[in-house]
Amino acid sequence: MIKKISFYLAFLSILIGGPIKAQDFHLSMYDAAPLFLNPAMTGLIDTKMRAHAHYRTQWNAVAFKPFTTALVSFDMPSKNKWSFGGQISNMRAGLSNYNVLQILGSAAYLLPLDKSKYHNLSLGLQAGLTQKRLEYQVLTYDAQWTNSAGGSFDKNLPNNENFAKGVQFQEQVNFGALYFYSKQQSRFNPFVGLSAFNLTMPKETFFGSNNRLPMRFYAHTGVRINVNELLYFIPKLLIMNQRNSNEQTIAMDAGYYFKGEKFYLLAGFVYRNKDASIGYIGFKKDTYIVKMGYDFNTSSLRSTSKSRGAFEISLTYMGKKSKVTDVKNCPRL
């Protein structure tokens, strides 16, 4: 009997004929969706608002139904160092249409650490509700196998599973902290952040048990290197942990400004340890940022997936420039 929430991973392991390490839904272009990465990044922009949309589809090569992640978010700074926003995300996986719908409100407070306001600390909090749904009625189980007619699954037979319900609701509380250096003329703009999710460890079960969702932690850091007024690089690192599951990601972003056309060409490479190599390309023009990325699977699944992993796209609208001089952008673009 499967009593953990990651039903889709169990089904995938059956498809490939072996064990697989569990992992949460995640994004490869993770900081393109700042509220998904760290609540403290709420409102850290030099414009009046930011609207973001993100979509990811994964495992088309090995799953009958691909795993999808979609989210939209909105945030804005205010004049009193507070920032506010919200995020709606929906994640779906597997034959059972396992679905996670999450609605969050987000707030952050900016603390300048020096008189020049170049060194900054942002503290953020998210709270909301998560709905998890599973259509267990469409699944078949070992107990329903019959040898008649050459062998098949008969859904009319009892499955011997004790599902209490197919829908559950959980409270969601997340916290984040972020330090960043924002001096525009500086050669280097470092940043480092920590975020914690599932702070209340809500009850998570379709069987009426007392299973608790463990807290999940992110640590991310990097530095924007301003080579000149046209070119920059951002080497960065992301480490994730949830109980016994760990994930490490290293990445390099780059941007080049074309003066004549007045836009940034964006590109980057991400390596997720023992899992995938990811490349992305995009551009920033006026108030719009568009990025498209692709995951090339490098795990033990690559012989089955033919190295095909996931496709991801993001669109960000930054709005007009803000007149609030205290608002900082991390990392600035």
C-alpha cells in the first residue's frame, strides 16, 4: 500500500522497472519565479509591480501522462519597506491525475543594513491553502489481477486498499530571508538566501493516518559579475533538502545588452546533480522578460528517456519604473 503523497513516483518506477529517488515538483529556471523560490524575494524590484507566468512539462518520453507545473504570481513594493504579493500554482502527475493546487499570499519587509542602503536584508512570509486530489478509482492493483482470458486487471474485483478520501486540504506556511548588495556601480553584487516551507508540517494522507508533510529547506546564493555596461554573469548555487531527500544545483546566467535594439539577450546553463543538464535562452525587452529552457536527463533513467526530460517557459511583466528610491532589485538586471 502506498501511503506517501508521491504516488506518481511509484508509478514511474513501475514503468522503468526499478527504484527511483523521490523529489518534489520543482523548476529548473527556479529564480525566474521568485515567490516560488523564496518569500523574501517578494517585491524586490525597481518597478511598480511584477506579474509572472510559468509552465513546465516533464517526462513525456516515459509517462503516459506528462507531469506538469503551472503558476502565476503578482507582487509589488510599497513606500514603507513592505512588499506584498500572491501566487497560484497547480501541479499534476500520473495516471491517477494526482493534483496539487496551492494559493498563497506573500509579504516581505526590507531592512537596509547600512546608511547607503546598499547592503539589504529582506524577510518574507507566505501563508495559504493547498488542495491535494487523487483519482484512485481509475487505478488498478495487484489484487485485481485475474488469469482469465489470458490475464488482465478486473476493476470489479476489490482492490484491498483503504482510501479514506480522494481530496484533502492543508494549511501552507513558508518563511524566507535574503541578503543582497545592490550598488549599481559595483563590479560584484552578491546575494544569499534561505527559505523554509511546510513550517506547520501539515497532516498529509489519503488513508486517515497521521502522516505529516516534512519541512523543506532551500539555500541559494550567487553573485552578479558586471564585466562592463553591456555584459554580466551570475554564477549561482541552490541546495534543497526535505528529510532524506537532497538536491544540489549549480548554474551560470549571462546577459548581453544590444544598444541598437535596446534589449538584453539572456542565456544560462544549469546542472542538477545526478539528474539533468539544463540550458535556457531568453530576452528582456522594455518591461518584458521571456525565457525558455530544456532539461536533458542525465540520471539512470536516460537510457529509457533517451535523455529527454522537461520543457519550461516563463514570462515576466515588470510594469513601469517605480519612483520609490528605497526599492532594490535582487539581483539587479
